Amino acid sequence: GNLYVADYCLNQVLVFNSSAAVTNRISVNGASDVAIDHDNNIYVATFREKVVKKFDKNGTFAYQLGPMAGEKNLGGFRFIDIDPFGDLYVPDYVNSRIAVFD
């Protein structure tokens, strides 16, 4: 499998293969965390923009969530996670809650 690294200072996500070679660089402003779903889609938390960006497995941008995500307005977060069912969890410390997106 691949290793995904969010590089906050250089505004990118690095993808390493099992030989430790960089296979992809995804430009993301303020990338603070990365989560991968069962289809190998890449979700990136962006601390600066207060959004979660989704990319396909090749690093092509698909869409973003937040900061105004309907009733799930995202106030501030640094981390994200995806459960085995594909639900995205965003612990929002500004609004003292965990937003869940399916």
C-alpha cells in the first residue's frame, strides 16, 4: 500500500509507494491530515481554509466540504477520519462536536 503524508508547511500531500519513492504530489493549501476511503479516494483536511477536499486515487480534485456545509457548518479542525462504511468524521473544536458526512 501507499503512505500519505500531509505537509502543512509546503502545502501538499505526498504519496509514497512501498519502495519509499514519491509517486504523487497533491497541492493543498494548509494540508493538516489525510484519510483514504475503501475506493482509495483521498480526503485532505485543510486547517487554513477550514474545508475537507476530496481527490480521486490519482490526485484529481473532486469536491470540497465546508466551511459552510449546510447544517454542518465547519468552524475549525485539523484532523479527519473515515470509518469502514465510508463515513467521514470531522472533529470540529470550534463548534464542540463531530460532524459526520456520508
